[in-house]
Amino acid sequence: MTSELHRRLEAAHARIQRGNDERAAGADDKARAIADEAACRGRGGPKQLADELGVSEKTISQAIARARNAPSSPSRTLPPDTLERLLAAELETLPLLLPVQWEAVAWIVRGTIIDAMWIEQPGEFLAQEVEDAELDEAVQPAALAETCRGLSRVQALAVIDTCQRNDLTVLPVKKQAP
């Protein structure tokens, strides 16, 4: 299996898992809402609620049981799109690079297996990959490696995420001198 295929499959599985986790959290929220409403209505509340929602009493009973067993209140968790919003915000703080430099970074990222170790020092690891790559002098490899080393952890992860999604249009571009 090629490393690119392996990386893409891992990314797809991770996205599926995030979707499954979000679906389960939504079902927990729904169960809590039903359980809270049934409790507010007091005795006979589950039957009233079943009639009102057009479902069986068993469905209401299952929702109440799910709510009892669900993780604690979701009000203490971050909104589901927090990571995406954080990475997008970090893109706005990146240094300007030439289009050819961003293309080189994207080429490197897509050809590299990025694993959990990268969380510790993504900028440094990216810089090392730039130094190891055989890049054209127009890319200015030494300067590009230093720029990568200067990225904060979240900036570097935002760059990696953007390159993996092949969405280079959101990266800040420096105008080339005429």
C-alpha cells in the first residue's frame, strides 16, 4: 500500500469516526431533551410526549434510558467546529510565502506520513522535511525551512491540514518581485 493511499485512508477513517462521534453526541442531546421534557410533565409525561411526537412509549422509554447513561452535560464541551475554526484563524497569522513555496510545502506534506509524533514539534519536523527534499532554488529551501521552524505549533498544524486538504488558496501569498 502506498504511503499516500495509507494517509488518505487514515484521514477518511478519522473523518468517519468524527462523524460517528458527532452523531452519537446528537442522539445523546435528543435523548436528554426527551428525558427532561418527560420529567417536567410528571406522571404520565412519557405517554403524553409519545403521543405528541408520534412515537411509541417504548421509544420514549429508550430515550430516557439513553439520557441516564449518556456522558455528563454537553454544556461543558467545546462546539463541534472548534478545531476547524481554530485552524482557520491560525491561517490568518501565517507569514507570507511565494506561491512556489506553498506548493513545495504541500508537495512535501502530501508525500510524508504525518503521525501523532508531529503534534509535539510540527514546525521543526516540517523544516527537516524541507531540508531533506530536493527542491528547486526558486523555492529558497533554507529560508523556507527557517520559516517552518518559526511557526507556532498550531500554525504548523494549520498548514499541514490545509496542504493535506489541497486547499492552498487560503494560504497567505507574497507577491513576487517583477
